[in-house]
Amino acid sequence: MTELRYIRAVNMALADAMEADPTVVLIGEDVSEAGGAFGASRGLRERFGEARVLDTPISEGAIAGMAVGAAMSGLRPVLEIMFMDFTTLVMDAMVNQAAKARFMFGGQASVPMVLRTPHGGGLGAGPQHSQCLEAWFAHVPGLKVVCPSDPASAYGLLRAAIDDPDPVVVIENKALYAMKADVEGTPPVLPIGKAVIRRAGTDATVVAYGAAVRTAIAAADTLAERGVSVEVLDLLSLQPWDEAAVLASLSRTHRLVIVHEAVEAFGIGAEIAARMAQIGFDELDGPIMRVGAPFMPVPFSKGLEDAYLPSAAGVVRAIEKTME
């Protein structure tokens, strides 16, 4: 067992993918000389050369357009968008081009590209550098969306995304970059679309992803002291999402809470709740509860941001509500 930091796992995944496949290239702002805004590509230019680790101008739209063209021309580009907030500028290339190419060309063309980007608050970065916009991408047919929750899944999902023949959006929570965990050897490549149980339980199911998984586990720890057994299911993949795993867990516990850092309104949780109300209604012994951020921009103030972000106490209250 060795200790692995989340950001190091991302770096390892990029390096291993580039070693295994010479068509994998990295592009983005400061990814080459500086090694990325958070250090994800540090050392890769020295190892693989400037031709495969490319710094770009500050133009997210141009970066995404270049990646789509490169992917359709035989490369496997991995583009980094420094903050997820700036994916607002890549939507034409991602939504109208990358996501549609396979369908518009009758399956004769694919776009094997990855968009990496960090989301989330907790760092006092304010309303333009802290947003969680994953529901936007999960809404688009033709895109796959994953969100790792720990170092092992950061490695395994990024490797899977790079190997995938279609465009994949890999979302990393900034607050997790310093997270450490013990792993045995090189983490395995993970299948896209499969959730995992992080904690088994019998009284209620909490579905979460990304940094919210830690929040859910903290809530489960609190309730365990009161004799309540909570199952925590880590989605890992948001599109496609593991409907069967969520339903199976609901069938065991008969209560469901969904937690994410993104704004609660019209979020990933709304889709899961609607689907489980449709296909799992007979299993429910209480209302489906959602825990997410309020319908407001992320505040700069540390105190306000702490109140804004979903908390373990808030998850506990939601579980208690569905168990009344």
C-alpha cells in the first residue's frame, strides 16, 4: 500500500495514457511550462515533449475547437479548462460539434477527446471560479460525464475517459486535489457508468458524487452513533448513471437522499429523484430528499461560503426527515 494524492493520481493517469498511446496529447492554458494551474500536468512536457503538451492562448472556445478537430483527425486530445466556470465558452464545440459528430456522420466518425475541468467551492474563489455545472453537460446526448471522489477513482476514470471513443467530460473537485488515500499499486481503470458502495447500510441510502461523498460519509458516521445505518452510494459517473445500483440500494433501505454540491434546482439530484419515483415508488417508505446548494451564486466570504455549501448536518437532517 502506498499513499497517493488526488492531483498526483490525475498526473499519473495522464502520463500512463500518454506512454501507452502516442496519439494522446494535452492542450490548455499553462499545461506545458507551468504544469497546469493545479499541477496536474507537471513534468509531462519534459517527459513527452512540447509537441504533445501544448500551451494555448487564453481562449477556451479556441482550445475546445482545436480539440474537436484534432480528435476527428486521429489524435486523442485531453484539454484542460482551468475552472469549470469557463466551460461556458466551450459549449458550441462540445454541444454542437463533439457530441453530435457520431450521429451526424452515421456512426462513421467519432470524437475521442476528454475535457478535464475542476468545479466546486471551499477555497474562497467566489462566484466565477466555484460553480458546479455538471448538469449542463449531463443533459446533452452524445457526451459522457464522470466525477471522481478519491485518488483511485481520479486515476481510473480519467484512464477510462481517455480510452473512450466518444467525448467525455471529467470533473474534478478542487477541494479534493490535496486529498490522500492508500492504494495498492496502480489503481485499476474503472468502467464508465458504474456506481460503487462506499459504506453499506440498511436504514437509508445516500447517493452522492465528487466531494459530496465525504459529506455523505460524515453524515453516516454521525447517524451510526445514534443507531441509524446509512448506505452511501458513490455515483462516479453522471452520464450514464448507474440507475440499477441506485434502485438496488433503495430496495434494501427504502429511503433515499441525494446530495451534491451543485445548486439543488434542476440538478443531477432532480433527475435521480424523478426516475426513482417512477421505477422505485413501491420501495419508498418516505419522501425522496435532495441536499444541494441554494439557488444563489457562490459567495466570496468564507463564512457565507461555509453556510452555502451542503454540510454533513444538512444531510443528517434530510435523512431524519425521510425516516420520520
